Amino acid sequence: VAPSDVIRHDADDPYLVVAADKGTATFSDIANAVAAEYGFWLGDAFASGGSLGYDHKKMGITARGAWESVKRHFREMGVNTQTQDFTVAGIGDMGGDVFGNGMLLSEHIRLVAAFNHLHIFIDPAPDPATSFAERKRLFEAGRGWDAYDAGLLSAGGAIFTRTAKRVEVSPQVRALLGLERDAMTPQDLMRAILAAPVDLLWFGGIGTYVKATSESHAEAGDRANDALRIDAARLRCKVIGEGANLGLTQRARIEYALAGGHLNTDSIDNSAGVDCSDHEVNIKILLDRVVADGDLTAKQRNALLVEMTDEVAELVLRDNYLQSQAITMVARQGNEVLDQQARLMRMLERAGRLDRTVEFLPDDETLSERETSGIGLTRPEISILMPYSKIWLFDQVMDSDLPDDPFLAGDLVRYFPSALRERFRAAIDGHRLRREIIATHVTNSMINRVGGYFVTQVLEKTGVAPVAVARAYLITREVFRLRDLWAGIEALDNRVPAEVQTGMLLEINRLIDRGVMWFLRHGPDPLDVGGALEAFRPGIDDLSERLDGVLAEAAAADFQRRARDLAERGVPDDLARRVAGLIVLVSGCDIVRLEGRHGVSVDCAARHYFGVGGRFRLGYMRAAAERLKADTHWTKLAVGSMIEDLYGLQMVLASRVLATAGDPEKGDAAETTAAWVETHRDAVARTEQMLSEMWAGDAPDFPMLAVASRQLRTLADATGPAPE
């Protein structure tokens, strides 16, 4: 209930999310006590992180979540932080949650410098094992840098107090930080630490320490650290991990990223704390109902919460992993998707959901400059735009009946730890926030994999509602068993180059693009997720096992080459073949449709489909269209439409051939096709003559491909009735 005479623009909040650090855990207990006193239905789920909730510091969840981003940055640079030594500088001390937990997440950390509000720590050449053990001792004791055993410091190391007027630094420290003087103020030394040439700069303490070159200290909004703050241009670290909030201004992040630095934003890096609170609240809502029904005592509930701590952490860290991966996939495409991102921003602005100025996202003039320079959005910008697209899509899903689809009950169950899935499935199905959890899952699954701009791109092509795109995505994900593929690729972390993994993930996205468009074009309205899965998955499974035997000769050779290339880069043979086959498996839905229409096996339908494609070089035409340089949004739409038409024509022509075959199951696909060609000799000859002329010259341009596509349409129309 809002206080009287207060203007409030936010809607009602059903519960609080409270980070459970030293102070606020008490606040959680107070808030929960008030909820209990008033008989509020959430009980002690009203505020997370109390004495009967998850202790974030003990779990180390915020630091561990941020470390998922750090590991990814380094992995994409070819470094495994868990097996290779790397240098770190940071803000915080071992007594703090985020800094302390973070600096214990790898035994290969070489912490060379750090400072908190009292002391400055410098260890120019630390021994990883010795320093790790000492950091662990300090963490367990909750002590600051003044408690560090100075006898363990490397030559030239020291611990200074920030209250000193001047400090004397050793030659080793001067070499480490690139200093020209051997005496300076503590403030100068801390600025030098911020600008240190280290592998990782780890933010674990309160304060904004880096601003953009174009910003004033006043704009940074942290007067207490004006004397320490440096410009982003001075940063010499390779990676930044923002375990704490507001370590850099957003403009500083962008400036650093444009200069080649690796980072996301604080809201991405340290989101695990809030995510953990969400899980706690939703689990308590579930279990409190079970307790009320008499199936569990309060004491048993509390014990169960403790038992599930590790798995709750795993579920939360999985979200951090996927978010940082999603940002990588968008960043990898760079300038190629800049126009789509711009259109997403404009759509969100028109809907009143985004203010680019407030969020420091580029305006149209800056976007044009980026496009001319071949520069896409930076990771910090993607980190802001992606959540906005999630919030928008979540609302669209919530306003539909998609969360009520029985098929999505499985996604609801996956949200909870296994102990709850096994014992309280009925209670999970009746969860009071069932729809919200499902809508969140659908939104995250889709945008983490294909990006927010994918939704608006499909909307512009089809004119359907956003929830229809979500349904088509879910169908495609399930029909093609994409979860298995994603899991196989993600299991290769630090085993194959990260760029190979990202390339395979983007290859899957090509299939998703085609699959979503196919189901939106050919499926019922509204789409039935469970029905489509039942109708198409068996045929797709069958086809994926038979690609070697059904592809035309040239396509088969290309398939083998792509699989071999992946295998040579360390991808297991089975996974390499599955990913290599995606480019042809995108035709799977057409083939399954042919199977049903003509009453033939998937094998027979596929052989005729690919045989027709080889005869008229339809695969080459689609590949040529994909290589065309599309400078404008409308050109991209035109090219995409042409590619879609070419897929459709291949199905129509294959259907023509199958319709005239006596017994296509017994005959050879090439012979059946040849017989059909002979029957329609004149029409086919005109088409093949045009195609021969097109392929005789340089790579075909858009007009040539458009005319050829039209000629193939004429051939299809001349050789049979209009397609169903």
C-alpha cells in the first residue's frame, strides 16, 4: 500500500530482492517478520537472504557469477584462468564478499596490486600458491590488507596506509606500474594501480574509479573518489570484471571496449546475487505451500533449503554463463547486425520502452558512423540493449496464453533444483508464479540464443505477433533437438578455440532463422508447440541420421568437408557431423512435409528433394544470394525473401517429381528426376539454358538471381497444379 500524498510511477512489487551481505540480511529478517505479522501470503519469502535464506557471501554467488564473465573473456583470448597464471589488480580486500570470494576462484591468480579504503597492497611478483593460501587465510578471518603476512610478499612488495602523505616505492613496483618516480602520494599510487598493465582489473569494492575521457568527475557521480578516478584511455588491463556496482561509468566502458578492452557491464557481471534471490523467493513460495498442506514441516523445509544450496548456485551460474555467451554471439556478428539492432532500438523507443540517451546507446548519427567504419555495438552496449529486449518480450509473452501451454510445464520444472522436481512436481505445476517463471524462461531461452533483434526482424518479415515468433522458436528448438547441440558445444570450453564454438552456435542460429520462418509460414495459427513436435521430430531425427546417403554428390562432398574441418579443430566427430549437417538440415521440414504429402519414407523424400536441388543448383543459388552485399535494410529483406523462395521452389519441384513417379521408393532419385525432365523437356530446357548462362560468367548478382528464381517459378507453374 503506497503512502498517501505520494506520486508513485512504479507498479506494485509483490516481494523484495535483498542482497544478503553483512548488513542487509538483518533487514530481510525484519521485512519477513512484518510480512508474517500481517499474514502476507509470501511469509519469509517476502525478502530474500535472511537468516533462513541463502547467504550470498558464504555461497560466493555474486563473485562466482562475475567470474563466469571473466572466464569467458579470457577463454576467447585463448587463456584458461583455471590452469594458467595471470596477473590481477583490484579494488577491495579479502574480508569483502565480492573481492574476497573472487580472488579465491582460481589458484593461478597472481594478485600484484589492490587497495581498499584503508590500505594499498603491492606484490610485484607473487607466487600463486603461497599468495592464494594467504588470501584464503585473510578471507576466512575477515581481515584487510594490513593483516597480510608481509614476509610472504615478493621482493619490493609493500603494504601502505592511505593516510600517509607520501609513500616510497621500490624499483620492482616502479617496473610493475611503469612509474617514473620513487616517491608519490597514495592517491597517485592508486591511480597507477588502476592503470596497471595487468591481465585482469577486478572491481570488488564500492566506488566509480574510471570515467570516459569526455566526462567530468561530476558526471561520474562519486565525489568521494574524484581524486583517484582515471580516464578510460589510461586503462592498460586486458579484461575488466565488475563484481561490484558502478566501477566504471557506462561511457567509460564503451570507450574502453572500442579501444579493444574486454568487459560487459556491472549489471551483467554481478547479476548472480539478484538471480539467487529470485530462486530463493520462488523456492520458498513453493515449499511454503507444501508446508501449509502438511507434506513438510517448517524444520524440514529449512533443512531442504540448505541441502539445495549447491544446486541453486549451479542454476544461477548457468544463467551467468548463458548471458555472457549471448553477448559474445552478438558481438561476433558486429557490423552485420547493426542495422537490425538499430531497428530494435527504434521499436523500443516507439513503444516507450527505451531512452537511448539515458542508457548511453548510440544515436542514429553515431550508428551511421559505426556502420561506415565497420564497427558494431560494443559489449557494454549489447549488455544494455539485451535486457531491454527481454523485458519487452517478457511482457508480450505474459499478455498471451503461451505460459499456459501444457508443453511448457517441463521448462517450469527445470527452473527448480532436482530435489524439488522429484518430490513436489504437483506443487511446482501449481506454483503461484507459474506463468511468470515460464515467461521468463521462454524469454531468456530465445534472446540468449538469437538476440533481441531477431524477434523484430521476424516481425518485419511476417507481420505476426511477438508471441508467435516465440512459439515458432520453441518448436524449432525442440524439433531439431537444439538443447543437445548446445550442450555438446558448451562442453568444449577450453578444449577447442572459443571462436570455433561461437561459429558453431551461429551456425545453429541459421537453422533457427529458417525453422522459425518455416513454421510461421506453414503452421496453423496459433502454432501448437506439442503438436508440431509430434509431427516433425521423428522425421527430422530420421533425416539427420541419413544425410550421407540422401545428399546429392556435390552437397555430400561439402558436408564431409565441413565435418572434417571441425574435427581437425578438435570437435568430436559426431558433433562435427551434426553441426556440419545443419546447413542442409534446414530443409528438413520441407522434406517431412513431402513425406506426408506423397506417402513415402523420409529417405525417399530427401533423395528426391536434394536430387532436384542438385539438378537445378538451387543450393549454389542460395549460397550466392547469401554472399551478396546487402547495404540497406530493404536489400537485406529482398535477399532474404529470395532465399526463402528458392527453398520453397525446391520443395515444389521435388513434389512435382514425386507426383509423377510410379514407385519412387524403388526407383533411383536421379532416374525419377530424369524421367520428369524428359516429360517436360521444353520447359526444363529453357530454364537450364538460363541457369547455364548465369553460371558461365562471374558470380551472379541480385538481378540475375531474381530472374533465375522467376524462371524456376515459371517452370514449377508449368509442370503441375499450384502447390497446396
